[in-house]
Amino acid sequence: MDYLAVKLVHQTAVALSLTGFFARGIASLAGAEWVQRRTAKALPQIVDTVLLASAVTLAWTARLNPAATPWLLAKLLGLVLYVALGVVALKQQYSRGIRVTAFAGALATASWIVSVAITKSPKGVFALLGAYVP
């Protein structure tokens, strides 16, 4: 599989993963029962496995080392924060206020991760905003 094909698989998995998280988060906060079903928990695992495998393949193919590639390291650190916030957002054991805050934080973090991927800057969208600051 060539680089562009793997990149397309990765981008598709990102879109599916974020869409799924958004839907599960809204439904969870609304108290929907389907969020607790086996399928709602298993399907994201499959999508995220494809996402991770394609990410590793892209980095390997492009010979990217997170220690030497600041934007990739930033994405990985952002991913850890996104996952942690996402876990809190979807767990019923936390208060609604904490879950809403974690959900918003996870979405903001995911948006920043995507902006890092697009700009190839560890600052992500903030690198673009910096261009307009005197």
C-alpha cells in the first residue's frame, strides 16, 4: 500500500473516530442507553486500531521520529490528553458538569491535534494566529 493510500485510510479513520466520539459524547450526556451497549463500545476500538496502525505506518514510511519531529511529538502528547478527557467524558461515574467540561476539552484537543497535522507545527492553529499578532 503506498503512502497516499495509507494517508487516506488514516484521514478516514480520524473522521470516523471523531464523529463517533462526538455522537457517543452527546448521547452519553443525554442519558441514551445505546452508549452502554457492546457495539457502541467495540466499534470505536476497531476504528481506533485502524487509526493507530495507519498512523504508525505513515510515520514509519516517512521515517518520522517524534523525538526529532516536534509536530509529531505534539500530536502524540495531544492524543494522550484527548484520550484521558474522552474517558472522563464518557464515564457515568463523574458528575455531569465534569463530563461536559471533559467532553468540550476533548473536542478542543482533537481540533488542535488536527490543526497540528495540517500545519505541521506543534502550535497548530495557534501558529496561524501568531502571524496576525503585531
